[in-house]
Amino acid sequence: MKGTPLNDQLFEYIVHNFAENERTLLEHMAARAQAAGMPMIMISEEQARFVGVFLRAIKARRVLDVGTLFGYSAAIMARSIGAEGDVISLEFSEKHALVARENLADLGIPNVTVRTGPALDAMQKMADNSFDFILIDADKPNYSNYLKESLRLIKNGGVIAGDNALAWGKIASTLTNDDSDYASVTAIQQFNQAFAHEGALFGVICAIGDGMAIGVVSK
């Protein structure tokens, strides 16, 4: 039996009953981002709640956030793991990193370190088996590269997640290169294939937000 399609009414029902705090946090953080002219690209409120539940369930203490933007996912994860945990968040843009740091400071969240520069370069310099949870939500053409590095960086029994796994509803389509989303969708298709067939990953795509691939790693 196929799942129930998530329409606007059902989405609002979920947020109203389970993710009002995540919505309030998003509205607060997005205000500074919008004032800075930043795009509103982030995990959705119910995805944020899902990630928070997951991090609590696995008792994560060290988390890698690949793609900071204005800091929403980093804040969600920092609050979920508690003050004794650490979040490393990677952001290419100095401007975006500044806004994220301001948001995090304003919220009194001290356990997030935002690092700037190409995320792949930063990941390649990190030690093996250093993280309990890794969220990939950055430039789509590098998704498969981020997955490769994540498999090295994640601890045995840790969890890797990738946002936009349904690629704006285009993931099962065959696109031509004149489609504006061609490069990103093709990259996500390749990522999903790698995710699904990686022997060290036991994973699935959860149909929340724009889809989140999530899997437990066995080394």
C-alpha cells in the first residue's frame, strides 16, 4: 500500500501538533537571513523535528552539518544533542557563515563551530570515525563525494542523512539537459543509487520534506 500524499493541510496538521517550536525557531532565524538577502533553502519544520527525534534516539554527541546557510539545521541539531555535544557546520560562503554565527549567538547556542570554505576540502582533513551523525544538505553535484567522505568520517553504528532525496519530485524522471534542474537532479539520482547500493549502509528514503535518505553504517 502506498503512503498518503502530504498535502498542505496534512503538513500544517503535523507542524501544528509536533513542530511548532521548530517553526518558531525557523521564523526567528530566517528573519536575519532574509534581511541579508539570503535564499530560503533549509530543511522543513517536520524534517527538523524528525532529525531531532533521531539524534535523541541514537544519543548522538558529535555531529557534522554539511551545508550551513543561515544555521537552522545546525541549531536544531545542537539543541538535540545538548550542550555537552558538538556540531561542526561547513559553509562555503563567508557571508552566509557570518549570518549563521550571528543567529547562533543570538539564540545562545555555543556548541556549533561554523567553518568556511569548500566542504569537501574540510571533510578530507578530518579524522576517520569522528562523528555519530552526518547531514548532507549542500551543493548537489558534490553529494556523492560528500557521501564517500561521510562513510570514512562516520563511526560504526552512526547515521548518514541526505536532504532533497526526492529532488523536487523529479527523482524518478528522465530529464534532458535543457531542464534547469538537470545537473542537480542527476547528481541526486547518482547519490541515491550510491546510497542504496553501499554495502556498509542500511538505508531508506523517508518521504518528509523533499525526501531524506537516511541510513545506519556498519563497518
